[in-house]
Amino acid sequence: MTDVILRVDDDRHLAVRASYPDQKGPHMSDVNLDVHIAPMRPMKGAPPEGPGDEPMWSPMSATLIHGENEAILIDTLVTFDQVDALAEWIKGFGKRLIGIYVTHGHSDHWIGISRLRKHFGDVPAWARPKVQQRAAFEATNPGLSGYWQSVFPGEIPAQPDTPDTLDSSTIELEGSEIKIVDIGWGDTEFSTIIHVPSLAAVVGGDVVYNQVHMMTAETDATTRQAWIDNLNEIAALDPKIVVSGHHRVDAPASPESIGESQQYLRDFSKVAEEQETVEDIVKAMLELHPDRDTPRVVWHCARDAVKKREQA
Ligand SMILES: [Zn+2]
């Protein structure tokens, strides 16, 4: 019987290991999982319309899954300094980076590919077909690429590399199988998660959030319900470790984030229906969820919810 050990190295680094209490020895090809978290940080953006609306980017995680000699990175972080720090951390493991897997199409999860290649050469980057399409769209759409350049001027590549299409839904790492689940709605459509059965671990991308305000602006009440159902699908995997794409510094990687994310989404749907104005939606959400990082996200999503209602 395998036990899973979660070690907290410091408030930005978590290590997940399998241990074999009854049998030690020739089992060393098993996979390990380590998490690096970049904290919340300021960005450029429109001035605040109220308390908490100051331009900030949410904390983000990148996950290294590694065997004895090789490693795969899940998601890339954003700015040059974030990605350089991530690269130095990866180098510390002394393993060969054989690929970068991208969980979903939002630029913050893949725009670091170009910078990682400055450190690791022409390492492949993979995404499932619909994720690849969304990433390519974000890279070329003038509005979206202009948005990314405007919030992180001089800190991201002008012509970012995008991931290539991965047709398989498994990745092999030194004989161990890493499973991809095309789960559907998270904070964007066609999201995927990574499941590592031998570690009872899920790397949830932006389907699961941990102590960070959730980006609901691409969803409505119906697709938020689909998102809640997808969180049930993650819970059914019975993970002991859950890593969120937006994971607050020092938050535990525990499966409680699944239910907490569901509650947040239910709250948002209820509040968006009951409250008239942007300010009232924000106020109600911050009363229910006072401690999450990046309240700027609530302001953005509240504005979007009011706009959707006016267009309906
Ligand atoms: Zn994200």
C-alpha cells in the first residue's frame, strides 16, 4: 500500500512523494510532484473603481512532475522574472526537462514557453487540440494579445511561442502514466486537468482555485453549473493532493479546495442574480469570501455579469 507524503518546503514550495511503508527498494522509478508558486503581484491596468480593484495579478502555480532522470512541467507562469525564477528552481532538481504541458488556453499558463526555451533549449510544449486552438487565438487576436502586452509591458515576449497539439491523453514519464482529463468548463471552455494516480494527485489548472478569487467572466449561470459538475468529477478521483493553477502562497494542497471552489461558484451565481450593481455584487462576494487573494478579479467579473444582464 502506497502512502502519499506532502512536504511543505516553504510557503511557495510543496513536495509530494509516494512512500512504501512495507516495501523499500526497487521502486525508485515512481514519479514525484513538486509545486512552485509565484505570489500575487502588481500589473498595469485601469485605475481602481473601489477598494480591492487595484491592478494585481493572481498568484500562480507551476508543477514539476519528475522521475529519476526526467521531468515534465505543467503550466509556465507569466513574466520574465517569474519564469526565470521557475527555471532556476527546475534546474535545482538536476533532471532533464522533456516537455511542458499546458492545461488550458489562457495566456498566463503558456506565455512563459518562449522564456523557458532560453533556459532549456527547444523543449516541446504540448496542449490538447482545443487548448492549442485557444492559445493560438490568444497569441494572434489583436485585442487579446494587446491586453497581455498592456498589463505586463516589457515583461512578456512580443511574439510568444504557443504549445503544439498533443493528440494523446496520456503522457509517459519513465514508464509511469500521467493522465490528462479533458474536463471541459473551468474558468474557460475546454479545460484539462492532470491526474497522477500513483500520487493520488490532481493538478487542476484553472478548474480548481485555492484561496484566490475565481475568474467567472467567461461563464454564465449555466456554464458555471457545468464547472461545478466538473469539480465533482475531480472529487470522484479521490485525490489526496490538489494543486490549483491559482494557488495562494502558503495555502495547503488539500482536496478541500474542490468544495470551496464549488461554493464560490454557487455564491457568485446567486449574488449576480440578486444584486443590481457592480458595487453591490463586489460587496456581497467580499463579505462571503473576505480572505481570498486578488479582489480585482471580483470587480472584473461583477462588471462582466452586469454587462451580460444588460445584453440579455
Ligand atoms: Zn489562469
